[in-house]
Amino acid sequence: MSVLAAATDPAIVTANLDALRIVDATAARAVESAALPAGLELRATRDAALNYWWPDAGGGRWLGRTSLPAARSAGLIESFAFGPGNVLLVECGGGHELLALLQRLPAHAAVFVIEPDVQEIALLLRLHDVAQAVAARRLWLFAGDGAWDAAADAMRREPGLLPPQRVLAWPWWTTQRVREITERVTALAADVGRHREARLRELAAPAVAPRVGSTAVLALHPSRESVRLAERLAWGLDERCVPATRFCRDAPARMHSLALAEHLHATAPERAILVDALRADADRCLMPDVRVISWLSPGFNVSAEWIAAIGPRDRLVVSTAAQLAAARAAGFDATRLVHLPPAARIVPTTPRRRGVLVADVGGTDARAVGLTLTSHVALWNELVAVVERVAGACTARDAERLLRDAEHRSGVSLDDADVRTEFVRRVREFLIPTLVNRAIVHALQGANIEADVYGEGWPATFDSSLRLAGVRPPADTAYDWVIHGAVTDEPDADLLDAVAAGAVPMIRVGSDHRLPDAFGALLGDRHVLTFASPDELVRTIRQLSPAADNPAAQHVRSRHTWALRLDELAARWPDAGIGRR
């Protein structure tokens, strides 16, 4: 019986094999030609999942050795010590574990599967849709007697792919088996490490002169905000016809320093823009004569120690007034410091949709913010109740007042200044935005207002007029209006992108309806609609008549694009070479 003929859904196995064929044609051929067990059946398991069963000498066998695949996976994943690196499965199991790992791991981490029995991989690819993970090189499948060697070959081909740092141990493994696997993983990492160190030494001396005028935009930390700022800066450079390349550590195949070194060796930039990073973060891959500008995203926390680590010739661009104040307080050289707030990209857009809210939310449980001390948990729970009662009217500026209210109600006082500062930060940056944005969504649902919602932490679907559309809006999607519910004092690039594409900005403010200065500077006081409560937002939307010529859009497009930000930088630093050409 062929893999395709035996598939529960032929489309799944076809997509899986197509993706695997692109990444590893040899493995795909082995899977396609694998003979499947006689008497193979797809059965409902005792935990209401599906799994394959087939008869054998012992009476019968389940894929992954279990008739409780979902329950076993939940237990193993719950007890697994997650970390920042890649994870290895030796033996693929029934597939539930690797799917759970892919879901829990960040996008820049990968799962490796080393399975000596090709038949097991063939069954897994019939049962689970993993095509997207394989194509994104987040899932690596190595099967057969040469699986370990194939894994080493893949890491030599992919210079940025880190060896696995953690192994998921199966319940049936003995102590001896664990020791054997540990030794093989250690040997694999050492072998790959030797190969990469040799290549890094080859790249240490520049083979070609820097390309005159070329710029490398580098996001060296796997942060979504860093990557998005790098994308926007690259767009601005392209608008100004500045030769530029972009490298982001946003995928498993770009995490090791060798991938960065290969990129810089191939592109030979004259200068580099390091997003949320220092020259030292480039792991000695930048040539000493490359001119460096560190450019901070709005959420980056500036410390005196970080400022002190900036190179003596390197420059700094900050996005917010708070970052500017922190750099000045740390004594950073004013001639090497520029404040440039977020801006917009100008791209062709689709026909406009009704409205959009871009906002992240999170769980409000004390564990979600790392609190374990009994008194802190009690205070946090009271804080949640306090903020929920006033979520329609509070802003980030109310964080200290709300904390004092919760202390009074709970009887728990924070006397340590550092602990108190951290609590206020969590209330300001996490709790208030989460509850305010939930209140906004609740009001939109209650009023049956159609809108797309983007962000992390929302339910998969809304049982209402709202649609969860993704994490962040595509650059080419236009809306009639955009809600800024982040309760911050400064606009972000997502808001500016939407406004530049034609959306009327609706900004959350306090009860005094005072628009923060940064919003007035970027959007124009007369071009903004404000609301102090979700109910007022609903009334504002219902009264809105979108104009063909949106003054806010014209204002942003003419004054606040990333290309214009680069022009501002060039005016301040003429030798930077990254403005209008």
C-alpha cells in the first residue's frame, strides 16, 4: 500500500511530501517508498483523538506506542523544561508531541525528529498536517539508519541552524538510553561547531572591499518588534534608492552567528543599522571599519549599562521621549544621539474595509506575569478586579493610583521601592492595556460593529461582527478607521501605517480628552478623533462619515514616512549616507 493511497486525507500527505521534497528530497523519496503495515487501521483512541493501529506479533501496535496520544502529549509537554533553543525528538511518537512543541516554541525555534524507522515518519505524515512547519524549516525530519548523519549534514548546509539544546525523553526510555542520546547530541553539536568555527575563521578577513554606500539593516534579536522595525527601515532605504540588505534572526535557519557572517561577507556593507542591538551583538561578524547606528524600537528598555556599552564611534537613534531621556541621563554624547519617532510605510493598498483594532492582550492570572509570592498574588488579584471596574475610563497614567487602591482593598502594601516600581510597570504595560482592549472589543461586539482585530492573545474566533485577522495587518490592507487602544502616550508604526493608507485615527484618551503631545505632533490635533470610553467609541464610529480625502492620511504621508525619517537623519548626520540620494 502506498503512502498516498492509504492517507486519511490525500491532500495532507501530498502537501507534507511537497514541502519535505523542497527541504530534503532524499528524505521525501524514502517516505514515499516506505511500505506501510499490513492491516493498518485509523482508530478513535481512548482520549477521543485519532491514531493508527496495526496487528503485530504482540497482538497490535499503536503509532507512538499509545492509545492515549493527546493525553500523553499533554502530560509530557506540561512537564517539559522549555528553553530558548531547538528541541530534539528521537523517535517521532504519534505526532501530538511535535505539534505541541511547534505551538509552544517561538517562531525562531525548531523541532528536530530523528526516527530510525521510516515507516513511522510515513504514518505521521499521513495523520498530521505539518507542511507549513516543514516549509518554514521549523520542523526537520530525519529518517532511517542514516538519520543522525542526515541531521549533521543539514546543519552544515544551513549555517544559521542551531543544534538541538533540549531532548524530549519518552516514558519508555531507560537511563542507559538517555545517556546514549545525550552523548550523540553532544557529539553532533561538537561536530557542527568545529565546522562552523573553521568557516568563521575563513570569513574573519574581508575578501572584498565594502560596497560604497551600501547599508545592512540587522535585527539581531528574535523580537517581533525588532524585525518589524528592520522591515520598515529597509523599505525607507529602498524608497531613497540606498543600496541595502536586511538580515533578521526571525527563523531557525538564521540564529547562529555563521549565518550573519555569511550574509555580511556576501554583501560587504559600508554601514550597518542595528535594530535594538549593539556592535557587540554582531558576534564579531562586523568588520571594525563598518559604521554603526543602533536604532531602537519603541518598546526597547534603555538602561545606563546598555548605553555604556555603545561603541565609542557608534551612533544611537531612539524612538520615544522616554528613551531619549534615559540616554541623556546616562550621559550619552549628544552629537551621536537622535530622536526619530515611528513613521509609516506608503504601499499600494486593497479596497478599504470597515475598521481595525490592533492590540495585544494576555492572561490576567498572576502566574502570567511571573508572580508567586502569596501576598503578591493576592495584591495582583485585587488589582485585576480594580482595573476591570474602571477599564472603560483608565489610562496608563493611572497605574500608580490603581495600585494604591488595590493595596487599600487587599491590605497588602508594597514597601520595597524596586518591587513597587515593577508592579507599577506591570500594571501600566500589561494589565491596563489588556483590560482596556478587552473592554473595547466587548463594546464593539455589543454594538454589532464590523471590524478586523489583529494582535496576540485573542480567542481564535469571535462570535460576533468581529474577525480575528492575524497578528499584525499586512502593509497593503486599508481600513476606513483604526482604533488605537494601547493607552500609551505615543503612537506606534501600526497605527501610522493604517492612517497613511486612509484610516481615520481614533485615539483612546483620559477623561480630560487631552491628546498626548506625541499624537498631536505626528497626526495633527485637528485630524484625530478621540474617545474616553468604549461607549463613546461606539458613538463616534456610528457618526463617522469616511471622507475620500482623509486629512490625517495626507498629513502622515507628507510628513511622517520612514523615507522622510531617513532624510531627517541625513540632515542631522550628513556623513551617515542614508538619506535622499
